[in-house]
Amino acid sequence: MITVNKKFRKLRPTSQKVLLLLLGGIALGLTHDPRQYFKIVKYIKKEWEWIDKRNLHRVIQNLYRSHLIDSKDNSDGTTTMVLTEFGKKHALTYQIDTITISPMNKWDRKWRIVMFDVPEKHKRARDALSRSLKRMGFAQLQKSVFVHPFECSKETMFVAEFFNVRQYIRHVLADHIDNESTLKKKFHLT
């Protein structure tokens, strides 16, 4: 479940990715298992490649102004960016592998449909997006069409931005789906 402080609801997903990468750095410092160390390094390298490097400088400035990161000048002239305690708490809120959709107190009888048409050149991102939606509990209607009964736009847009495919995703709010009875059973809404 994602719990977001109102102040940080405006954080762009790229900022959230940077926080996750910094959290990965913390994980490196805490691991003692060499296999886990290389797994973390591989994950960080993979996720770093997704970040739009042109916006990186702007994102770092925004994170610094938000007191999520701090900078430390090193004696060799380099600067190290570190998570503040406040930033660590916020970074843990956005772990991509643990995002879930919270059930509504009372279902509003509407279906949230997520559709995407991600080009073949982004196949890995497309497949990762599909896996994430399935893991989050979405029902797959077609290859690139997923449905969920509960409000999920923040979560799906975070995942889409995380995989850098946001421009290929569309959201639809529907009152009726022809196989609704099957979906209601899947989501325990009957």
C-alpha cells in the first residue's frame, strides 16, 4: 500500500526513482552477503538507465529543496548526495515491488481500466509493466488491457513512470463491462 504525505503527492515519479536509487545505496552499505551486493548493484544499474538524464539535475535540486536529500562535499572535490532521515522514510513509501491497491470502504461500482500500447523497442519495459499490474491485483482483459475495481491512478502512474512508459498509457473509468460477473467474483465484490 502506498501512503503519501500531501506535501509529496506532487513529487514526480522521476524524483521517486532517484529516492529509490539512493535507498539502494543504503542497502549496499548494510549487506554483508556478496551475492546480495551484486544483485543490488545490478538492480541499481538497471534502474539508473531509465532515468531521463536531462532532467536529473532539476530533480536533484527539487529533492534538495524538499529536504529529502542532502549533499556532502568530499575532500577530493566530488559531492556525494545522501538521503536525509526524512528522505529515507519517504523512499520506503515507494518501493515498486510492494505497491498494492487499497480497497475502497464502499465500492463505487466503477471499473478502472488501464490500457497501453508500448512500442516493441520498449518491450522489456512493457513486460515489466504487465507483470507489475498483475502483481498489484489487476485482472487482465486483453494483452495490454487491465482492470481493477478500486481507485488506482496514482499507483499505476507511478509504475508507468518508473518504467518510463507513461506516455503510452491510458485510463478509462467504466460503469459496465460485459464479463462483470466474473470480475466481481475475482475481486470478491459479490
